[in-house]
Amino acid sequence: MNRILFQISYDVYPDKRDEYLASANELVTYIKSNTKHDYMIVEDKNRKNSFSEVYILKDEAEFDGLEDEMDDTIYGLTTKILGEYVVDGKTKYSTFYAIG
């Protein structure tokens, strides 16, 4: 089975950047410590305050199970990020399948 890259992209209000980064770092640390997912948050090199949350998943089963693993901490941090820091609450979801 091929690996999957799942990406959630959004822009953050410039005046909320520091608060966002604190919450984002907390989310990354928690997910890495409490799940087996390969997860990171990255910033676009050419667009300041444009971020993507990236999961690299081993197969379709791991991808399908992402929502099931969302506990209260992950849900709370995600809700905070989307509600307080993301410009107009707008996100873009992309799913990519490895070809080899």
C-alpha cells in the first residue's frame, strides 16, 4: 500500500502569530508524544504566516483512523487554532498518494 500525505493549510493573523506558534508547538508535541503519526507544522518559505499541518501516513487505514484518534486535547488545540488564529477560519485540505 502507498503512503499518504494529508495537508491542512491556512493563513494566520499576523498579530496573533506568537500565540499561534505557542499553540502549534503544543499541538505538535502532544501528537508526537501520544500518537504514532508522522506529523509536523511547516511555514511557507515565501509567504509569512502561511502554515500547513502535514501528516505522512503509512496507508489508507491510518488515514481513515485520524478522526478516531482525536482526543480532547487534540480537539481543543485544533479548535483554538482554527477559531482564534486562522484568517476567517478558512482552511484548505489536500490529500496526496505516493506513487511508488
